[in-house]
Amino acid sequence: MSRFHPGGLFLAAALAVPALAAPPEHRLHLSFGGGAQAYLSNTRTMGGVGGSVGLKDVYRDFLLLEADASYLFLVGNVFSLRGGVGLQWPGLYSPAVSVNLGLMMGDRFSFLQPGMGSAGPTPSLTFGLVVSPLRFWTSRGIVSVLQLGAGLGTEFPGLGGSIYLGLLEISVPLN
Amino acid sequence: MRRLLLALVPLWGCAAPTLVDAELEALAVLAEEVDGDSLMATVTDFSEAHRTDTPIDCAQLGNVIERFCHLTRDASRDLMRSRLEALGYTVTTQITEDGLLSTTNLIAEKTGTTRPEEVVLIGAHYDAFFSGADDNSSGVAAVLELARLFSTRSFDRTVRFVGFDLEEMGLVGSTRYVGSVASNEPIVASIAFDCIGFTHPTQSSLPGLPSPKEGNFLAVIANGQSELRAQQTRLLNEALGGLVPLVGIIAPADGASPVAGNLMRSDHAPFWLAGREALFFTDTANFRNPNYHQQSDLPETLDPAFLRANVRLAAVTAAYFAGGPR
């Protein structure tokens, strides 16, 4: 009696795909987004609302490599850089999750608290997780209408936290 | 755009603020001379002046918040003027006629010895709701105590004491004062006192504006332009052994961002908006004081030791800014 192995079917399907369409391994996208970001610690509060521009590479339809730069306002002028790696669900409905490293610099509320040093003008650095539950992917681009993120950063002294709310991100393919 | 570019310049390694030429021994003596009993007596006198004064004619305001029918200023203005004159100061007034919103700011100066053209301004509003013990007889008492201490000392810079009118109706007096100051007059530092005598076991805060859980600290609020002054205030507090628990809050840039509204609720705000330095000393008012703008804002609700500690720090800070005492 032969034994059926589901991996064999997957392998066969995977091998068959190049023969049918031969999609590129890397799908590079230019992204434009809007939303809010904040970094909060006992020594400073930074962030605001604004827009971003970035690059996103979808590798083999499921692996994401992404980086973006944002300008934020409401709390002065703030510049944010993020870079991350993640996974997306292949298909039209393609929710995604990614981990990223974020850097925020510029204007901020600073706090001088008893027994604590001041944050100084150095950028905040956070490591965080972003989920995109309402995300759609076609050959003509990617639309994400909600992104939620949170992260932790080292503050000297203490710990800082970041939150991220993306309201809309549109990514257009470059190849 | 220039501001944005400046904001993006990384400043790693930026030198920490320091106290230059601080005469710490003389400042410590000055702090020790702050008279707590006199402060509380002054608060009591001004509270009584408000309580017995005739409020503004709020009917002219139409349908307004009821507390405006308990706003007084005439008796406290006369009292502040007489107290300054009794200390030997010549008091001038800045009068603006504007019906119910007419204002009279009181101004007295201690002329500097070596840089008299440079001004350090010490101010508080003298109008108040009901008895106004914390808001703002405590601030007026601080101005008068500094005027008393400084009257017998010399400073490099001119120290200007100002009583602002109609803060409670929208920073009217201080806005007019700032508008009247020549744009090239070098006001090198300003301190505005508003509610500096109340402590409470708990403290409210806002998201993004962390604070200690106990309401026993003095908040020193600055904008980006005034950040160095806030840092110097903190350093002076530490150098003199921690006169008072101090929390500094530095709002970004000119301090006028849409989310900084709660940090702009007193007479320092017109200075910020005019591009001038100003610090705001406060106990945070309604974020800890249940008597804020109530009939219950009475002298007996204040913490005399806290008020004295705040005025001690204010005295050494103002003296340091003014280049003295000599």
C-alpha cells in the first residue's frame, strides 16, 4: 500500500508554477502611506501624524522586505525611519506581519523627572511588530487600510515604547 | 523648512548644560531668606482682597460660564501696587481701555548694574475667581517675595516685576504686555507663576505627559527656546540640595503645537508666541487641585512648606538669570 505524503503534492504544485507563469522572485514596490506614530518614555514623547514613502520587496510572494521614511507633524517636526522583514499571506487577501527597527528624530516633549536623566537630543530607537490585517494584493499593487504596531526601545535610563497606526498604504509595483 | 532641517540634525555628543558663574553660596543665602510666614500672610491678604472685592460685571459678557461672575481684580491690583511701593519700587502701569476687557498691568523694576538694558521678567496674574488662594494669590506672593529679597541686592541685569491683569479671561493682560514690548528689547528670561502652593497625595496626568504619582512637585514648563533656562533651573535645584521636587516639561519648538494646549494656559504663552523665552512655574492646578476655580480655593488648603520651597527655587533661579546677587 502506497503512502500519501501531503508534502509531495505541495512540491509538485510548486514545481509546476514556474512552468505556467514564471513570476519574478522579487516584486519591488514603491509605497505611500499615512498614519500616526508615537514614541513615549519617562523622558520624552515624540511622534505625530503624517505621511511616508518607502520601498517594499515581496520575495517569492510571501516574504516582505520593507523600509520607509515618514515626516510627522502635530508635535513639531519629526522624521521617522523604519526597516523590517515580514511575511504575507499569498493571494488577493494578503494580511501581513512584520518585525521592524524604527528610528525617530526631531522635535519632542522632554521631561526632567526627579532621579532621572534627560533624554537628550539623540533619536529614539525601537524594535517592534506591525500587523496588517486588512491588506489586499494584486498584480497592480498592494492596498493596506489598517496597520497596527507596537515596539519597545531602550531609553537611557529606562524603557520606551512606540505605537504605530497606519490608516492607508498603497504600494505600486516597480517591476 | 529650515526648522525641519534643524530638527533633523543629529546632536549626539551635544554638551550638557552647565551653570556659568553661579554664586552658589550667595544663592543659598538668598534662598534661606525666603520667609514662609510672610508668603502665607500675603496669600491670605490677597485672598481676602478678592473675597471682599466687587466682581466684574459679568452681565456684560452675555451668557457666560458662571464663575466669571466671581472674577475680581481691582482690590488685588491696588494691594499689589501698594506692596511694591512699600518696598521702594516705582510702579508704572500699562493701561489698555477696552470696555470690560480693559486691563492694567503693573510694572516695577530693579535696574541692573552692568547690563541694565537686559531684562529678567518675573510675573504673575493678580485677577482671580472667588478667593483665589492658589490661583493666583500664591503666584502674586512669589512675585512680591522676590521683589522684597531683590530690593536690597544688586544684579547685573534689570529685574522687572509684572502683575498681569485678566489672565483668567484669556491671557489678556500678558498678551497686551508682550505686544507693547519693543521687539528689540532684550528680555533674556521670564518666569510666570500661576498656582504654586498646592500639594495632593495624587496627581493626574495626560497621555504623553508623564508625571510622578504624588502631586508634590513643582512643574517647570518651557518651550524649545527656553530649554536651557529649564535645565539651569534644574541644575540650581540640584546644586542647592534639592529645594523642591521638580518636574521639567519642555514643549517642542516654540511650544505652540496643537497637542501642547495644556502647557500654554498661563501668562508665559504670549511670550512663547512672540518668540521670547519664558518659564512657567506651576503646581499643575486642576491636575491635582480639586479647588481649582472654586469657592474652596482658600489659603488653608495650601501647603506652606511647598509654597516656600517653590519660591526659594524661584528666587535663586531669577537671581542667577539676572546675574547676581552681587
